[in-house]
Amino acid sequence: MPIKVDYVARETVTNLKRNFTITLASVLTVFVSLFLVGFALMLRQGVEKATQRWQGGIEFIVFMNPNASPDQLQAVRSKLENSPDTEKFTFVDQNAAYDEFKELFKDQPDLTENVGPDVLPPSFRVVPREKAAAAVEEMSTPFKTQPGVKEVVSATETTKLVQELSDKVTKGMGFVAIVLLSVAVLLILNTIRMAMFSRRREIEVMKLVGATNSFIRVPFMLEGLFQGVVGAGLAVIALVVFLPFFERWLPPADQFPLFSGFVPGGPDMLITYLLVGGIGCLVGTLGAGVAVSRFLDV
């Protein structure tokens, strides 16, 4: 028996209206759970982006003035080379700093277009032999008064604390999201089963006149998919609205350098939005698929 689009659309709308309250509960559960999933992903991306420059064991960075003289740069380099506490260090010139700046702020073209390499500070990224916070602080402090030095920024406990906090928050929200997604699947499953049960006589008649399981299945599958997609769409909209508020809540980067570039940009968030949408489709089709299969197999 061929499947007509107008029949599928009409039956799907009818089912949604018949179980409006449970459908609304399913959509809201999918929405809340996927918002938590999206926020957890956003937080993870932000931490990875903010701590990018600290990867490789770097414990502190000596930022030089953009107009630091060659002698001042050499003095800092010599001090690091001759220090027994230095395991290794990397010099990042202004061009390399500009490349990193463009990567960190690639979602803000107005900012990158108005900034050139000449205004960015070169830096020495230092890996001390002793990683203890007190030892790093003792080693980095003398560079703060070195001629030509603009600022000394230390990762130490702050970066580790942010990463550990992010791990705990992400795991906690992930657990809650999984529980809520499971509830959403059960709600969608129950909604579809109720819709099929209320139309069981009609379904039996359809089978008697030759309707296949696939013909009967499609409207109910679309109903579940609709619930998942609408819930995911609401979650994406909520994340888009929430993102600028989240950015304003963060400490300013000039007071807390670790939060420089913390908020994920457009390309990073696009991946999150697509993932949230995909999970919504999966949740909807999974719940509907299980319900339809169990009913038709009876």
C-alpha cells in the first residue's frame, strides 16, 4: 500500500493533538536535557580554548612589552637559559603571537582585522623543573621587575582548578542529562503507545484491508521524531540566547587572563548545535521505534 504525504501529515497532527499534554511533557524534557548537554559541551570547549596556551606543561609566561629592545629580550632569554630551575622554554615572537591571537578570536573578525602583530607582546613560555605552586611563584616573581617585561602570568593552581571544576561540572551535568534523556525516551514511548492504543481498532481494520506495518508505522515514527526535533530546536535557541549572558558573567580577561577567549566561537558552537540536533532526532526516533515495534509485534 503506497504511503501518501497528506495522509502521513494528517495522522501525525491528529496524534499530536490527541496526546497534547504528554507530548508537551516529552518536548520539555528533551529540551531541558539537551540544553544541559549543550552547556556541558560549551563549557568543555571553553576550558580547552582558555587553557590552550598552557598545554605542554607550561607553568608561567613572561610577556614582554611590544616595543621591548633586543637587549631586553636577550637579558630575559639569558636569565632563563642560565637558571638551573628552567626545564625548557619557548620564545613566541610577535608574528607567532598574532597567529595565536587570530586562532583564539577567529569568530571575531572585526577584532582581528584591527589588530596587527606590532601591538602584540612577544613572550617566553616557561616549563620549570619544579611544578609545585610555591616553586613556580618563586621562579617567576623576579621576572616581574625585569626591564622590558610587561606582565608575568602563571597557570599553576588556577588552571588545574578550572580544569578539575570543569570535569566535575561536565560529568554532573552529563549524568543528569542522560537521566533526563532516558525519561524523555520513556515519555515519547508512552505517548506513541497511547496514541496507537487509542486507535487500535482502526489499526486492526487497516491490517485487514492490506496495510503493511511500514504504512502504519510512519505517522507514529514522525510523531516521535517531531517531539525530539522540537525539543532539540528549543535547546539550540536557548543556548544561542544564553551565550552572550554567559560571556558577560565571566571575569574580564584583563583581570583574569585565563578567561581570555573562554567563550567558544561560532564554528565551535555550530558543532555543538548540530550534535544537540542529532541527539534530539535519535531520542525521538528511538522512543517511537520501540513503542511501534512492541505494539505491532503483539
